[in-house]
Amino acid sequence: MSASFRLVLHGAQAKASSAIAATCHFALEARLSANLQNDLCVIVDEVVANWLCHGCAAAPASEMEIEMSLDGEQLLLRFSDTAPPFDPLAQAAPDLAIPPDRRPVGGLGLHLIRTLTDSQRYAREGDRNLLELRRSIRSAL
């Protein structure tokens, strides 16, 4: 089965909820499992929330393009934005052995993204950050 969608979010007026709604619609049309639908919504929420909080704070007019495609059993998520350069994959993983009340704030969203996907890749292409995430739909059955 193949399916795809594309959504563009525009700067400070963008809302993570619209990206999540589009993701849910895509997941339903692609007949993805409930577990995978939930995982996709978490991933999209984390990536978009970080862009809104950090990327749009630095560049309020930036935009984010989200593309998802399912080809056979491989799901590809592409997030491309015009915010200042930032490689989320270069960030250190949080130390989960530290009790939550003593742990520094931040980093758990990226930990979730790494946990919920099979592979991750970041690149700076021209004036855009590109984050590509892949997930086998078999791992969600």
C-alpha cells in the first residue's frame, strides 16, 4: 500500500493541533494500526512543538513543511523548516537514571522520537533544516 500527505505550517500562527489532525487523517486513510497512529501523533507533536518553541522564537516568519509517505511497509516522515540551523540529533540523550525531579528540563521529546523510529537523519539543505525519520510499520503490529 502507498499513501502520502504534505502540510505546510506558517510561523507563529501555526498550531501543533493542525499537524496532529492531518497526521491522524493520513494514518486512518493508510489503515495504520492504532499503536502506530498514536506513535505518529507523539512524533509530530514533539517535532512541531520544538519548532514552535525554539525555531519560531528565533525566526517568527519561519515555516515548516511536513511530508509523510508510506511505501509498502516503510513509513517516511520529513520535517523541513526555515528556522536557524539546529541539529536535534546532535543533542545528548537524557540521563534517565537521574530521578525526574533532579533531571535537567528538555531532551525527553528527542528521546521519544529516537525510541519511536527506526532511523533518523538531519541535514542542513540551503536555508532549511531537514529531519527525516523512518519507521517500519511491522514494528507497530
